[in-house]
Amino acid sequence: MIIPFTEFMIKIVSNRLSALMLGIALLASCSGNGNADLPRATGPEDLKGHSVGCLGGSICDLQFESFAPGAVKQIYNSESDLLASLDNRKADFLVMDSVFVVGIDKEEHPIEAAYSLSSLSGDVGVAFRKTDTGLCRQFNEFLAQIKADGTHAAIADRWMTDNVKISEMPEIETYTDGEPLEVGLMAGLPFCFIKDGAWVGFEAEMMTRFAAYLHRPIQIETYEFSSLMAGLKTGVIDVWCSFITINEERSREVLFSDPYFFSAVTMFQKADSAVEELPFYVRICRSFNNNLLVENRWKMIVDGLWETVIISILALIFGTLLGGVICLLRMSKNGFLSGFAKVYIEILRGVPMLVFLMVMFYVVLASSGMSGRWVAVISFAINFSAYVSEIFRTGISSVDKGQTEAGLAMGFTRVGTFVNFILPQSLKNILPVFKNEAISLIKGTSIVGYVAIQDLTKMSDIIRSRTFDAFFPLIIISIIYFILAWLFGKVLDSLGKKIA
């Protein structure tokens, strides 16, 4: 009872405060100035020398030179990042489908169409593996059915309008028994976004209905657009549905369904209109309300934080234990064992963590059926062990060999000598460096969103794709990561003092 009441009071106080500040700001503030110096374009010839933002892996990215000769390409991973680049003049123009501007607050993010790109426009389909002809045929039958009975049009009317943020997901029969249909989507309005803790949107509803048509439970996983192809081809997901334009090049790699939509690619530019600049504190209150309180989005941050903590703690424990084993092998007098450990360490220290994580997820453990969380734990533990083993080896080597000789002379075994003499002395040298590596691991887990894990960073991206607020969610998670690192550092510092 206490928690719901607290949430209710926070909402009331925040809403009243925001309304009061907004009213004062509207009375006191003056109109902003126009943007007379904004670059304008009416065709490809006007793009030369200008920066143009596009979504990585999209048809716009793949055929950039054909429609923007002489322009500077800037690749982004989400529509919210694209919009932020235009707002902040990082990009002069954006190229994307016109439907992606549905739901954008044009007053906060003034954007307008410059001209259409018919050469890039085309049919949009769902992608399947080449071997999944039966599943593709079932989807085509399902699509023909919902087009014939008007369901498809109703889904489009529900989500493809500026009312997308207030639209409600209808009741759809779901199944819990059987093999789940693994669907890979990209989070973003109006196709797939979280509302009240559930995935909603055009593609989310369509694929939920398709799973019900198959009498199978559905498992929605969100990826970066550029990662979805790898997820499909390695069997991590069964269906790739993220507004993919059908073309000949892609058709050689995947099996496309019949079209379920038409992509109207458009070049966008910043609108040449006066935008009223509200005071800083009013914008902060707005951002706090939109990103945390509306639809209880703070719960998404809490869920993401829990995922980050679990992955970090388990990776630290397993990585430390494995690092101890690798250290023993590295210090072994057996040339083969020592050589193996040395190669192990050099390889893992030389491969970027993001690349290693994606190789483990999409290749090594792709067919294991293991959840993304456990793949991340194993990947980070293996990577962490390479660094920890060298930390252990350096700390142990720093203890004078005479200590070992003295222990043996007193009748201790080698193991007893290590436990009672060497380890306690080496820990004071190990802990400061170990703390730094452990904190780096905690911060490094921010990349697990690339393998469909909804950690702290991924949740902030999902919120940004919903609110189009480029900064506030990032500031919040930056503070949370800082607190996590600070708390863990304090724990290890306290342990070090006790050991000293």
C-alpha cells in the first residue's frame, strides 16, 4: 500500500509543479528567433558538402551514394538518435521513411519534408531464413486473411497516425504452450515500443496476431537494425520484422514475405520556424515527467538496473574464479599449459569486447538455446578472466621468493605456504588494480543491448525511442552507473583496509 501511494503522490506533486512552472514560463518568456541560416534542399544537388544522417543497415545506408552524391554520410542506430542529430545540427538533413515522424512533437522537434526519394521507396516485408519456406507461407496466408477482413487496415489506422502515443493495444488471444515464435524487432515509434510494460505498435500487434494464428506463444526481442540480419541467419530469431524494404540484394540472403506496407523514403530538414525556448528548469521538469513518470517509465529503469547488476555480479564471480585457474596455468612449469594460458590471454585482450560478445551470441552459442543474459555473463566472465589472471600473476610475483622458502622450511606444504604467506601479502597489491578492472566490467556491460538484453542502457534507448528526448535518459543512467561504480569501489576499498 505504501509504494502505490508514494508513486501517486510523486505523480501529483510533479504534475502540479510542472504545470506551475510551465505557466510562469509561458507568461515570462518571449518568442524565439527564426532559423534563417538553415540549409535547405529541393534535390540531390543541394546536398553536396552537407551532412546527411541515416539509419545503419537501412536501404538509405546501403544506397547512399546513389541519392546523395558529395554529401557526408552519418550513420545512427535509432530514429531518436537521428532526430537528435538534426535538432543539434550534427546533421543538416535526415533520410528515412516518412512514417517514422509519426508521433513526433513538431513543436519540440521542428522537422519537415524536403523532397521524396522514389528511387529508394518500395515494398516492406517480413524476412525469414531461406529454409523456413513453410513459416513464410503461413505468414503470407495470415497476411492475406487480415487484409481481406479489414484487420490490417485497422492496425494501420491505430498506429500510423499522430494519435499513436494514446492508442491502445486490443485484446489478442495468446498461447503459453508450444515452441515460442522468436520475433526480432527494432524499438521505435510507431512500430514497436513499450507502453505500460508491454510491447505495442504496428509490427508488435501484427506479429502478436501472427503468433496467435499459429497457436504459438510469442517472444519479442529488440535489436539494433544492423544486428537483426545476424540474429536471423544464425537462428537466434525466427522472424525479422523491422520495416525492411525488399530489394534484390537482400532477397539473396533471406526469404521475404508478401509486402505488408509501402516505404515512402523522404529527405527531411529542420523546419524554418520560430521555436519558443522554455527556461532550463521547465525543460528539466518536462523531461523528468515524460521520461520517468508517464506510464511509470521509471520501472523500466529499475528493471534495466536489475539486469545490469545481475550480469555484473555473476561475471565478476565467475571471471575471478576462472582468472585464478588461468593464472595457475600461466605460472605452471609445464610448457604446454603455460603456452595455452598465454595465448588465451593475448587473444582475449586483443579482441574488442563488443565483437567478442556478438561472436559468442551469434556464432559460438547461437544454437545452445541459452538466454542472452547467460551468454553475456559467460562472455564477460571469460574476457574478465584474462585480465584478472595477469593481475593475480603480477601480485603473486611481487612477493619475495624467500617467503615461499621460509614457509616450506617451517613444514608447510606448497599449498599451505601459498594460502598462509603468499596470498595475504599479494592481495594488498592485487586489490587496487582488481577494483579498476571490476569497475570497467560494470561499465562495459552497457553494450549487452546489442544482443537483445534489456539492461540499463537498452532501457534508456527504448525510453528515448518513445519520448524522442535525446539527453535526459542518458543523464539518468550515467548517474546510476556512477553510483554503482562508486559503491563497488567503496566495498573493495573497505576490504583492502581490513586486509592491510
